Amino acid sequence: MNATAAIPLGATATYELVVRPEFTVKHHHAEMPVVFGTPFMIYAMEVAATRAIAAYLPAGWVSVGYEVSVQHLAATPLGCTVTATATVTEKTERLVSFAVQAHDGVELIGTGSHVRAPVDLARLERRASAKRPG
């Protein structure tokens, strides 16, 4: 099955989050500053990408992260709202590529690319369960 067939190039979505203490580098590394952490920026970009294609996937399918390449360009303090945007740039039968960026309401804080793979959720869960210890 070609799960990407219905996904249009240019499909776009966003995801917003407010920078709270648990999203800062300092929360996880005491010696670091109280600024938005790169892993959380990547998470926001991945959620935006997921949203951009979710409605086009076959019933029972989801997408999973496959590849991320981003640059974190600027620091963002507590309380700012970060908006991540993902736009479909390319697709094959197995993968969907996105241009991603994040903005904190003042400036562009991140940019890059992301690739997701549509998968049958039931199949993914069966495979994951087979790996569970015990």
C-alpha cells in the first residue's frame, strides 16, 4: 500500500508551546542557562510535521520520525511561545520530507529538515511488543 499517495506537496501545519521550566536546558543540566532546549524544539517540529500529514494517511496509520537535521539559531527564554511549522517538500512511497522551522515571536530560532515514515499502527505495536523484555 502506498500510504503517502494522498499527501499533497505543500501540506503545512503548526504546533505551539509555551517555554516552561521543564522545556529548558537548565532543568536537565544544572550548569546550563534557563533557555529553551534543542530537543524540545525538535519535538515541536516533529509534532507540526505529524499534524501536516495525519489527515491524509490511511485509517489505522500514523507517522514516525525517521530523520532530523536542524540548526538551533537563537536562545528563547521562559514564557515565550514557540511556533513550529512543517511543510511537505517531497514524498516517496515510504517517506515524507519536510522543511521545518521554529519562531519564538521575536525571531526565527530554528530551521532544518525532517523526514517521517508512515506506518501501520497495529503492525508497529505488534513489533514493539515482541521486543519487550520478560
